[in-house]
Amino acid sequence: MDSKIVLWLNALTYNDVWAAIFLLMGNNALVRGGPVFFAFVLVWCSKPDPEHQVKILVGLVATMVATVSSVVLQFLFTPHIRPCLNSALPINQSVTDFSDLDLHRLSSFPSDSASLYFAICMIIFLENRKLGIVSFLWSILTVGVCRVALGYHYPTDIIGSLVLGPGLVLIASRMRVLQTYCTVQIRRFHISTPVLTAVMFLFLGDAYNEFLGILNFIHIIRHVTGLSA
């Protein structure tokens, strides 16, 4: 069923109009992420309260953990090869941007892009349900349907991300002890809203690039550790 859905959606890309739509919504970072990140900033600015901002920052840390975890799982677990790299599937590779892929990761489960976007959507949903639902629908369409149509992922990759990303954010949102501790420390050291906002944008900037900065940092540490071993 997984392969049949991929092939059915990918077959639409032989039509120039559908191909343009899938490429715009699935590959263009501004179109794909703009509405979701815009909604995220709206939610952040809705309450200039340290407790509210700490909840969002904790959720963003959980988003980072979900994204990094999905990349690690792709290295450790290979239930299938990416559709566009699977020679057994007649995929239309003319719409596949191979520069957008880390070809060292043949596995595509779970999708790191989808884990990131769905996690951010859950943060938005926990603070504003209407914005959250709209963000979820947009992300399912862009990093879900469109990325499957372009041959980057199988539907099960997207479903796995839908569990991983929002699940970790939901767990983090229940960690009241951690949130309370962070809020107390912010008040204790008189950390201002502008400083918290700067931290948020720092995380958000790396999130927009799917935490490549964090991933590169981990890669450097692993490389240095390997050299010293």
C-alpha cells in the first residue's frame, strides 16, 4: 500500500501543472514553512508572560530532540529505502532535487522534515487550537502529501513523524516541574522578555534549517571523539 500511494501521487508529477504545485509547496522553504513559522511567532507574541514563553521554549527544545532523533533513527533503522533512491520503483526523478537529500541516509523513516513541522504545529495547537489545526493541515499537505509525491518519503514515514514530533512536544508540555523551575530561574536572574525572544529566534532560525547547526555540532563532537579514541 505504501508504494502504491507513492506511485499514484508521483504519477501526477508527469503533468506540468501538478509538478509545479508539488515542487512549490514541497520544496520551497518559504511556501512550505512560512505560514507555520508565522503562526508560531504569533503565538509567542500573544502573551508577554515568562511562564507562557518558557512553555514554548521547552516545546521548541522538544522539537529539536524530535528532529535530531528522526535523523538518528534514519541511520540506525532502515525499513525501506527512499522511494526516489529505490531502483525497483518507477519514480519520476525529474522532479526530485537530490541536493535536498543527505544521500548518506538511504532510509527515510521517520521524516525529519515532517517531525520538525508537526512538532511546531503541536506547540501552536497547545496555545491556540484554531491556528494549530490550520498549521497541521498545511504541514500535512506540504511536508506530507507533496514530499511523498516528489518521491522523498513513503506515507508511513509521515505517519511516524506525526507520532514522534507532536508526541515529544506533548510529553514536554506535561513536565510542569521543569517549566516551573525555568520560570523561577528567569525571575530570579531577571531575564527580560527581549532576551527570551532572542533565544526563541535563535532556536527558530536553526529550526527553519531543520536544526542543521545542532546536527553539525553533534557531527563535529562525534568526529573529534572518534579521533581521540
